[in-house]
Amino acid sequence: MIDVVSPKVPLWRSKAVIIAAIFSCLFLVFFYLAINRESDYMPSQKQTTALQHRMNSSDTQTEAAP
């Protein structure tokens, strides 16, 4: 019978792969959050906040008018 010997992977290599995978996942999560959330300093966000402010102020003026 032939004995099949499985090659043993050094323990430090498997730990390095696990650590690299964890750091990769963390990086991707932070990158995803940074892409999805627009900051206040972005021009599109300034325009939407200005538009919302105008809409809210016009709503309060129309409610106070009658």
C-alpha cells in the first residue's frame, strides 16, 4: 500500500493568511462605508442641505401665513 503524506504547512504561514484576510475584510468595510456616506463638505451634499433648508423655511412661512 502507498502511504500518502500530506504536505504540512508551517503554522506561521496559515496565521499570516488568516491575519491578511481579516485586515482585507476590515479595509473593504471601511472603504464601503466611505463610498456610501457623503460628507458635509461634498458639493452635492451642500446643494441638498441648502434645498432642504429652503423647503423647510418655506413650509414654516406657509403655515404661519393663514
